Amino acid sequence: MHLGHSHDGPAAVSADATRPDGTRRALRIGLGGPVGSGKTATVAALCRELRDRLSIAVVTNDIYTQEDADFLLRQAVLPPERIQAVETGACPHTAIRDDISANLEAVEELEETTGPLDLILVESGGDNLTATFSKGLVDAQIFIIDVAGGDDIPRKGGPGVTTADLLVVNKTDLASYVGSDLERMALDAKKQRGELPVAFTSLTSAEGVGPVADWVRVRLAAWTA
Ligand SMILES: Nc1nc2c(ncn2[C@@H]2O[C@H](COP(=O)(O)OP(=O)(O)OP(=O)(O)O)[C@@H](O)[C@H]2O)c(=O)[nH]1
Ligand SMILES: [Mg+2]
């Protein structure tokens, strides 16, 4: 059961940051973005990179299935009890922004059964450029787009691109095949986001999810400081 958190929209204040015993609860990071941009692949890579030093759990959101959770289970990125699926049954943004009760219940159950945790990653189902997480559900959000979706995506804006705490442009290894101009994407993203950070990743390269993992480590250090 969740414990009386706000279920309001994006303007709501962050969920209570301490556990009943007064210690800092796990940092909750949401990962959103269009269908197929690499959200689950990023979650899997983050788990592999961070699991030795951090206690991690994951919540996935799919509309009709538990496909993403099943993928993470098959890949054994975490012990099975640390991966929970939420079947939204509706547009993904509904479950992460408008009625966050099922997701809150999932994160709180993970804390209760596998905690104390350092980090909970919440993957949204793939949606359009308008989907963002309620601040009552996550403390920070990553918006993941990919170069194959078109190099005009950063220019098109939308709250994910303009306001996410980190914008990830994934699949840079495909840029030359689909004619995407990475420099232009970087310039457009800078124009939309000002000082907010942007990471370019290719999960098939040696560097992989490194820039995102570095950003998570910095957020976590600030969270626990
Ligand atoms: N070439 C390449 N493929 C990638 C990269 N990242 C992810 N993929 C592939 O892209 C496909 C979609 O990745 P997912 O992680 O399932 O994407 P998703 O955003 O979770 O998709 P939904 O949850 O359905 O919205 C998979 O086949 C991945 O292997 C990358 O950096 N480069
Ligand atoms: Mg996914």
C-alpha cells in the first residue's frame, strides 16, 4: 500500500523523501520517451553498471503486457524480486502522471520487500513527446529519444525534451545509416534546454550507458548528501 502521497500532476511537490524511520528513501528516477527509443535497454545497462555498488529495483510500465519486465528478467539484470511490472491498461502517461497510484504502490512494495534500496528506476511505456512523470512519483526524470526517430525531434520540443532533468539521444551508432545530423541535434537540444544536460549514447558501443550512469551517480550523491 502507498502511504498518502500526492497524486497530483507535474506541478506537485516531490513525494516525501524520508522513510518512516527518518532515513533517506531510495532516489526514484523516471525514464520516459517515444516507443522503441531504448528505455528498457538503458534500464538494463544501468542495472549492470551500477548493481555492484548500489541496491537497485525497477518498475516497468506497459499498456497490455509485461514485456519490458520479462525482458529484464530474461537478461537477469537484477534478482527477480527487484523487478515489478505495472500493466497500465491505458495511455502510458496516465499511469505516470495522472493517476500514479499503481506505480507508487509498486515502488513502495519494492522498498518494503527488498529494501533498503538506493535507487528505483521507473520506466514509462513508450509515448509521445508530451509524456512526463508526476513529481509525486519520481525525484528526477530522464527523457530518451533516438537518432532513428529523426534528427528534428529536439527541435520539435515538448515537455520531455525541454524540461527533463537529463535528455538522452540514443542509438548514435545508427546516425550515418538514417542520415541524422548529431551536431544539429546537439544545437537544437541546447536551444530548447539551455543549461540542462544532454547525453549522446550508443548502447552497442564500448562507452555504452556510461554518460547516463555518471549522471545518476551525481544525482544520487546530491540526494544522499
Ligand atoms: N543500434 C542500437 N540499437 C539499440 C540501442 N539501444 C537500444 N537499441 C535497440 O532498440 C530496440 C528497442 O529498444 P528498447 O530498449 O526495447 O526500447 P524501449 O524504449 O524500451 O521501447 P518501448 O518500451 O516499447 O517503448 C531494441 O531492439 C534494442 O536492442 C542503441 O544504442 N543502438
Ligand atoms: Mg521498454
